[in-house]
Amino acid sequence: MSITKASTASVLAALTLLALTGCSPTAEAPAAPAAAEPKVEVAEQGFPRTIEVPAGRGGAGYSLTVEAEPQAIAALDYESAEAIAELGLADRLVLVPEAVLNPALGGHVEEMAKVPATFPVAMNLDTETVITTSPDLVVMSPRHGAEDSIGAVLQQAGLTTLQLPDPWSSPEILSQNVELIGQTTGTETEATALIDDIEAGFTKQAAKTAGADNPDAPRVLVLTNQAGRPFATAGGAFPLHLLNLAGAQSVSDELGMETTGPISAEQIVQANPDGIVLIDMNGSGDRMYSEMLANPAVATVPAAAEDRLMRVTGRDVQALGLGATVSGLEQLTEWVSTLG
């Protein structure tokens, strides 16, 4: 069923933003330090167990005690929902963002369709909405600076809450977050196997490329249609990490863009990229890009005029794709090689 209850806790209105993809690529975190490593300690095997969650963008580090193996899990961002399903716990999910039901994003659509409750990204999610699903664990990632008050209120409501230290903005943080979820849910073995597979795939592929360290690397503009119009992907967004591993560099820095946001035809002409990646976050294909690509000025840009465009779904290049991002990186690398 879909929950549509109006917000009764104004302090949590900002939790809407928490559910946005990619969270929302409109506000990615700054690039994570390359040396970011998961620092997870488990007091003992089995339950109850205490997880030491490291400090991050979500605030100071803290200890989380989980009294029993979670049986009813509310995932408040779609990366966490996908990770939980990938670890074999889809049948324990009781609340997820409805965006994971979209094949352009979700890799477990049939399983997610059985989750008792979903919520749209445009909804103001309050504690009552979450409590209604009777979760014994809530998993969330930080978004837009509201995580401190949100996490505190959820905990005050008596909900065991894993507040991940950082948003899913890089391969390193993906590994950290998956490990934390695995430790919290008792799926350490599955989490380790998943992390190992993803990291091995990235390492193998990255070994073939020079990335942004090469001054002659192809310059690529990455666009996303998530916001209902073309946005340029910028800052520390996950797709840009893959772009670097594929041997290319983003032109968003040249345009002075620090976070993902709207882009004009004039800016595309100014950037004059060697290629353009079109990310489909909602299954609408080229529909939201067609007007911009048909703009007379943009149409003269060689990347557009010569069809040096790559079309990918969100799950191919966003952290929520997990293992699918390895094949996405392979496709991206092959395409980048044609731009040289």
C-alpha cells in the first residue's frame, strides 16, 4: 500500500529530501576522501550487538545497540533499500521509497512490490508514518543537513535507527555503508561478499584507464533527468567517480558547478564536451532531454551533432545499482574509449 498521511511532525518535513535519489543528484556531498575506509566494530557475534558507527557528514560517531536480529526494516532512502534487498532481506522490508519499483532504478522490483508500505519522494515523511509500519530497525542516510534532528526524533520515538555516516556518493562510501548495514542486520558474510565483488570489478576496470589524472582524458558532460528537466551532474556525485574510473573527466568543474543543478544551452555550448552521458532516472528515456538536444545552439555542438551520446539507466551508474554499477562502468569505459 502507499502511505499518504500528511505530516504531523514539522521538524521532520525535511525527511522528504532524505528519500530523493541519489539521493537526489541535485545536492550531492563533496567528493569523499580517497582514503575513506569503513571503521566498523561489532562487540560480539549474534544479538544483542553494538555497532560503532564512525563520524561522517551525518555527524559525530556513535554506538548503536541492536537488541535482536531485525525482522521489520524501514529503509528511508533507496540506496539503503536496494542494499538491504541485495543482502537477502527484501522480505523484511516494511517501508521503502516507491522509486525502487521503477526498473530504471531498482534491481529488485518484484520483491519490492511486496513491501507493505511505500512513500513517494514528494511526501513529507513524519515519525507517525514510520511508526505505523512497526519497524524494529530504521536505516537512513544523511541528506541536506537535516540528519541530526531527524535521527534524534526517530530515536526519541523509540526506533532503533542506523543513521549512515555519509550519503552514497562514492565507491568507498558505498562499501562503508553496505558493511554497516550488514553488521547491523546480521548479514556480515553477504555484505563482505558483495563489497568484494564490487571493489574487484572497479579495480579491474580502473586498471585499464588513466582517469582524470590524464590531462588529455576525454571531457564529458553528465546529465540526469531526475528533477523533471536536464540537470548537470557535478560535485562528488557517484556517476562522476565512475566517469573518472572509465578514463574521462567531467566538464562540470570547468563550468564552476559544485553541486548537481540546472544547466542551460549556453553552458553546454560553452563546455563543448567530447561526449554527453544521459542518465535516465525515471524510465522516461530521452523525453526530458529532447528539447535541450534540439536547441539550435546545442545541436551544433560536435558531441550532439555527431551523436557522441551515451544513454544509461540510473541503476547502471548510481550507487543504488550496487553490483550493476560494475557492468555500467564497463559500458562507460568502452564508450569513453571511442571519444579519443
